Amino acid sequence: MLRRKIIALFLCILMLVLQGCGKDNKPANEEKQDGSSFELNVGTWKTAQTIQPFLYGDYIDEKYSVNVMPFTNPGDMKTALLAGSLDMCGTTLVTAIMAAANDEPVKIVCGLCNKCSAVVVGKDSGIKTEADLAGKKIAYVPGTMHHILLLDILKRNGLDPNKDVTLMRIDFFDMGQALADGTIDAFCSGEPYPSQAVLDGSGTILEYPYFKEGIGAINAVMITTEDEIQKNPDMIKAAVDAHIKATDMLMNDTNAWIEKSVEFGNDKATLEYAVDNMELFYEIDDEFIEHTKNLADKMYELGLIEKVPDIEQLFDTSYINAGN
């Protein structure tokens, strides 16, 4: 009798262990599909102008946990999104348009930031005007708004980017040092690196190069996928709600915005210098969509895309407008 009880107890324990192992080994995406997992994976950059996702945890519905993954390149974020590693991410409008032109199933659900760009030249580079960029070494990151701005500057000055200048792919984080040590003569990037170069004495602002003909100062947005919208609409709505609240808080409290951004390793003085060249936002209106269409036309004109995608279909503004 005792032996039977011991065997029965052993079998019960064995069943519990096996059940536990089965649960632990259950694929994360399977849990996500049946609604039992509520982890939101979001990608963004560690910069002041892309900061909102780092605050989602303060504003999102308590049934969701937020995992923020920092990236340095918008293209890498988009790739992670399409691979299913992210549920939503920040990206440049340039990258979003490229994705749509390649028939990739991305959707813009809210804004992220406007402005933020600057062309910086070395203090001893002799560059005083756009035309002076001829023959110079210029750093850039492909697939960014800054890349498009730089190409437009070169084109309107009759400079061939493949012949008349040397374009060098350098991460934003390394551009300032490259300028200081003379590896490059200029760079076009986002804040705070332009302001940093000015304050450390290695460079000066040549211009804040915003298009004035129909594009304005648009820059970056938050995107998800069509599949994510179909499978997890409530989670995307909760994320957009959190994004709206975080954006409003930061734009209404510049000191809080700067203090939080200091945690990314930038000094306060640099951020205070840069803040006038940065704008956080979430609202997407008809004018913004029209500017995005004009940007897509500009990209086609510059040969960056083979076709102009349906920009209207690229946007899903229902999450911004629902209940806000």
C-alpha cells in the first residue's frame, strides 16, 4: 500500500514537472496570438527627440508590460519589426516610404518627432556656403531624413553625390569625433550631435536644412505592421495612448524632457542648446500626409525608390483619433 502511494505521488510530481516544462517552452508568439501574453516590444533611439517610448511604462494600461529596445539605425528597427521581434518602433519617414515602395506591410500609427536636423561643418573646413561642400568629405546615415536633406542640398547646388563629394557612412554617435579629428569636413545628422559639435568648438552650423517647398520639417514616426494591427489592435491602441500622454507631458515640461534625456549620456547644456531644433509630436493631419507625399516624390526624383507608393494607405490614424 505504501509503495503504491509513493508511486502515485511520484507520478503526480512528474506530471506537474512536465506541465511546467511545456508551459515554459511554449513559443512567445503563440502566447501572443491567443491573448495570454501582454508584453509590448518597442524600438526607438536613445535620443531626446525619440524619447517617448521610454515613458510608455508610466502611462500604458497596467495589463501591458513594456520592453524598450534601443537601436542606432532606423533600417535595423524596421527589419526587427518585420521579423516579429518588435510590435512597434520609431523610424524615419524616409525608411517608412522605402518600406512601402518595396511592398513591405508597415503602417504609420502616430508621429514621433519633427525638425532635429542640421548640417555641421568643421571649424577649419573653409565651408561657408552649400556650394563650398564641393570636394569635401561628408558623413551621413542612409535611410534617414538627414540623408535626403543632404542629397537635396547637393542637387540644388549642382553637385553629384557620387563624383563631386565623398559621402562617408558613419553612425551619428561617431560623427562629432570624426569632424574633430579631420576624418570628415562636414556631417548632416540629428540633434544633439550638431549642438554638441558647436559647443565643443569642433564645428559650426552651416544651416538647419528644412525643405521650404512642400515638405517642411517632417522627420520620424511610429510604425507597426498590418499583421500586428490585425492580431493585437488593443495593444497597439494602448501603445499609441501612452505615446500621446508621454508626448504631451514632455512638450509641456521642457525641464522634465531635458532631465530625462540626460540619462542617455548627453550633457544638459547641449540639450538646452538643441531643444529649439527639436519637436515631439503625435498628431497626423492632412498637411502632414501631404508633406509625406511630397517627400516620396522627392525620393523618387533622387532615385532612392523605384516607385511612389500609396501614401494614404501607409497611414492608419484611427488609433490617434479613437477616444482622444
